[in-house]
Amino acid sequence: MTRRSAVIRTRSFKLSWVMSPERIPRDLIADSPTGSVEWQLQLSENTAPIAARFTQNDYQRMLREIDAQHGGAMITLQGYLNGTPAGFLLERTSFKVDRRRAPPPAPKPPTAPPTP
């Protein structure tokens, strides 16, 4: 079987990643509200990490939103993945905090018909 392929050039593409709030590092916030926070996203041990940068204000807001959900949050990390000579960079990075939905209730077993 022959495989056919084509190269499609692009500057970046949008990436969304859903993650649990337990994976969010909380020790990256400095005393100053200015500055930035950076994550190094590692796909596997043999690949270069993807740098993801956030403003300190956005990071603090995300942590407050997570705490307001009382353990019922789900986080979506979004950004535009861009290749640089130093590796990959997730640009215009943002977070979306959603309420984790409770699973639907289990169906009730059928009741026996009344006996006459």
C-alpha cells in the first residue's frame, strides 16, 4: 500500500488541553502581581518541552476560580502552538475554568407490579 502525503505550512495552530486542577502548580506565584509564570509541557522524555507562559494576574485569577468551585473544576489550557528555533512555544495562552459536571444518577431498577 502506498502512502501519499503533503506538507502544509502554517505559522501556528490552536491547541486545547483539558486537565484536572490537581495538576496545577500552586507555588509559582510571586509576591508581586506583575511578571509571568512559565510551564514546560513535556510530551515524553525524548521530546523537547513546550514552553507555555501566562501573566501572573491570569494565573492568580485561574487559581481563585478553581478554589471557588470547591474541588468541582475542570481546566482547559488553550493557546497557539508555534515553532521557534529553540523549540515549541505556546503563545497567547489562557485558561478556561469550568464546573465539573456530576455524573448522571444511576437508573432505578424496575419495580415489581403490585400483586392482586
